[in-house]
Amino acid sequence: MKLNLIGALAALCLLPGAALAQGSAKPNDAQIAHIAYTAGVLDVEAGKQALAKTKNKAVKEFAEGMVRDHTAVNKQALDLVKKLGVTPEDNDTSKALTKAAAEKRASLAKLDGAAFDKAYVANEIAYHKTVNGALETTLIPSANNAELKSLLQTGLKLFQGHEQHAEHVASGLK
């Protein structure tokens, strides 16, 4: 299951070559908005699952931060696309992310206690590494609208902090 999620996330890094069925050389702003929004929604869902399952204080605080921060960024993204009159466009990448995340949540649902905590935090590290890489190498450079690009850059800084926080939490788990 972890490999499925990582494989789907890796598709984010390969956007120009393969992920968009529309055949464009790079994703357009509507596709970028949908990919970024989908990635945020999926991390909110993962955080909510962790909040329902964990009893570990550090994991709970981390999950609360994921829900809070990704909800806030997604609200900004929705406000921006509404302001710009852009309709986020579903695409193969956002569909693959959604499918892989559902599989990962099902896998995590079977775990409890320390096993859940370790698997959840490890997944968050991998997820943020991949999404951050996609933001840096594909999504930000491909964005045409300056406000969208700026929002993605702000998100990247925040999500790099999430990756570091997850690594810190992981180092404290036994």
C-alpha cells in the first residue's frame, strides 16, 4: 500500500511527461489548482484519521497541524480560483492521488497504537517529500498566473516545515 501511494505521488514529479491525458507538455493552471487542492484534501483526511486513532501526544499535535494548515491553504486556493474565475480541472494525477490515498487510509485503518503512529508519520514524510518536490520542479514552474504561483510558493514553505516536523516526530517514536 505504501508503494501505491508513493507511486501515485511520484506521478506528480512526472507531470510533464506522463500524467496529463490532455497531452499538454505541462499542466495548465486549472490542472495545477486541482492537483494542489487534492493533495491538501488528502492530507486533511489523513490527519483526521490519525486524530481518531492515535493516543500519542506528538502524533496528535502533528495531525492537528496537518488538518489546520492544509485546510487553511485549501481555503486560500479556493478563494483564489474563484477570484480568477478558474475552474479546477480533474486530471489523471489528481485521480491517482485520490485512489492511492484511499488505499493508504484503508491500510492504516488496520493498524493500532505504535504501529499506526509509525506508519502514519512515515507516510507523512514520504508524502511531503514528494509533494514538495513536485511543487518545486513542476507545479510552481508551470503555473502561469502570478497569484497561483505565489500561493504555491507559500504552500511549499509551509509544507517543507511539515516535512521537517514529521521527521522530528518520527525520531521520537519507538
